Amino acid sequence: MTTASISDLRHHVGEAVIVQGWVTHFRSSGRIHFIIVRDGTGVVQCVFKHDEVQEPLTTETAVTVYGEVRADARSPIGVEIAVHQLVVTGQSPDYPITPKEHGTDFLMGHRHLWVRSPRQAAILRIRAAIIRKARGFLDDHGFTVADPPIITPAAAEGSTTLFGIDYFGEPAFLSQSGQLYMEALAMALGKVYSFGPTFRAEKSKTRRHLTEFWMLEPEMAFVEFEENLSWQERLMEAIVSGVLQDCADELAVIGRDVVPLARVKTPFPRITYDEALERLATLGMPVAWGEDLGAPHETALAEQFDRPVFVTHYPTALKAFYMQPDPKRPEVVLAADLLAPEGYGEIVGGSQRIHDLELLQQRLHQHQLPDSVYSWYLDLRRYGSVPHSGFGMGLERVVAWITGLEHVRETTPFARTLNRVWP
């Protein structure tokens, strides 16, 4: 007898199989019992014709089912199981999550169980597909994955909103970005990327922020600003088209309208920061030159386009010390934020990096950052410096956008927010 996953049962019609999983629903009709079982790959109806079930089959009871797979046109997966024997391998009395309405705080407090629900499982499968498509795109285009450290001696962007740790008597921080290290690796390997956790200690309560999140960070030697934008839009198109192709069932489970996603095709529109301010002024949302764009501004701008839009050439004072000023206009930098449609804000941020040693030293001093801490980073400009660029994609924001979620807390298995570090 073959042990089979539910997603593969259609290949075993007429065969005897073993399926292991958990009960989601149980009902009886006379001597016939109908049991819905999930195993992480799908759900299947199991028909049990004995007089009674020996043990209670409550929600999330773990079972091993022995039976024959038979075709069933009414089934979403085209088959059901005629049960010969059912063994309870783990009982589940008083399962706390019921069909009744539960508050978000209750569900997040029971996140270890909430992830079993069809909607949450679908979201996590889409997250996995996004990761798979992103890495596949970069791997297929000559990028080498390389891992920066998570424990760092200084902030990547000079920020003070970091998680400090005691590193054997010396101060250190949890990384807010692997970018500086990725620049070093790009000088060795050409095109590289990292994918891993990052941490920011901002006391933010917005629906877009987590304190622990995952970043995809490509970095490329001999790549300048326009080519950097091209890599970003091609990557995003590959991710979205891949999810539409591979995750149709999951998108249906969460009720996502896929029409806006189908419009995500290159090239993406580009507007400068100056043009963004002009557009906002016509909408009655004036922003003074030199001020950053907030979430309402990003949403208003994105609503004017049917696909992600780049906002480029931000004021130098708004951006990190390492960003290359525009040679034609030094008060702005060769940087861009990619704004997602439907009010999801920035999902990618990138720039051309400063490759001139003297200019980088000036920028460090302007930001009151010590040369000693960044001496290794300055070495990259001392020894064979070249123009180079990169970007960071926030995974959870991309998941939120593609799935149409209201809050990023559901985009990751166990969210870490300002007020939650459990479970």
C-alpha cells in the first residue's frame, strides 16, 4: 500500500493508499461518515462506511487513513477515498479556533494554530512561491547567492533605530540590511544577491511595518542607474507572472482579484520626485521640496498607474550616505523607490552607489559617521572601485501586495511587531 500526499491522489485512482493528515470537518449520514482530511498539500473527502468511528474525530484530530482512491467528479481534486481503516494518531479535544468570529489579537496569540487554516496556509504557499520565483530569476541570470552577516558593527544607513546587542563586551547590532557587505561581494563575484532576515527597531504601528522581516538584496558591479531599474522591473514581472501561473488555487482561496496583477508588465512607468510633487499638488496634497513622501502620498501616486511605478531622483538629504548624486544635479541622487499599486507603497528601494573615495568620505562626514567604523567599506573605493548598483526588495510587503492583505502581520509565519514577540 502506497503512502501518498493528497495533491498526488489523482495519479492513484483505483489504488490502495495511505494518507496521513488532520481532520477539518466530520459529518455523518446514517451509517456513512464523511471526513475531510488535509495534509498540507491539499484536502480530500474520505468516505467511511462502518457503523461507527471508534474515537471522536474533532477538528484537527490527526489520522492515518487506509483506503482506495476513486474518481469523483464532484470533488475539487477529482477524487475521494473509500476508507477501509482509519486510525487516530493524535486527538484534538477543544480546539480553540472555531468557525465563530475571533478577534485579530486572539488569532495572532494562537498563530501557531491559526497557520493551519486554509487562508493562512494559502498565504504562506504564495510567500514560498514568491521566494522561489525571485531566487530562480536571479539564479538564471548569473547572480551568485552570498550571505552577509546578521551581526554587524554599524548601521548600513547610519540609522539609530537598531537592535543593539552585547557582543562579548563590545557593542554590535542586528543587521538592518546586508547591502554594504553585498557591495564587497559584488566586487568579487560580479552579480550577487542575499536573502535573509533584517531588523529595525522603529516603534511603528502601521500596517506596512514589522520589526523582523526578510529582504532580497541584489548588488551588481559595472551596473549604473538605468540598468538597475531594468533589473528591478524584470524581477517583479517574473515574480508576479510566476505566482499567477503556479498559485491560482491559493489566490482563489484568499479571494484575490487577479486582474490588477495581470497588468504587471514591463516597462514600468517612471516619474521623478519633482514630478511626484507636481502630481500631488494637483491632488490637493502639497509636499514641500525636500520632504519625504508618506504612505498617503505613495498611495495617491500609485493610484494614477495600472502597474508599479518608479519614483526617482530623490533629494540627496533624504537618502542614505552611500547613494550616488546625479552628476547633472547633485542635490538629487540616482535612487528610486518602486511603489506597488492598490495602496501598498514602497516594495523595492535601490540606487547607484557612490564609487568615488573622496565623495564617499565627504558623505560620511556630512552624516557624522566615523571613518574608522566604515574603513573596510572605504577600502572598496581604494582598491579597484567601479560604478555599481543594487536594490532591496521587502518580501513581506510584496506578499501583502500580491495577496491583497490589509496588514503585513499575516505575510510571515510568526510576525514580530512593536507589541508582539510571542508565540
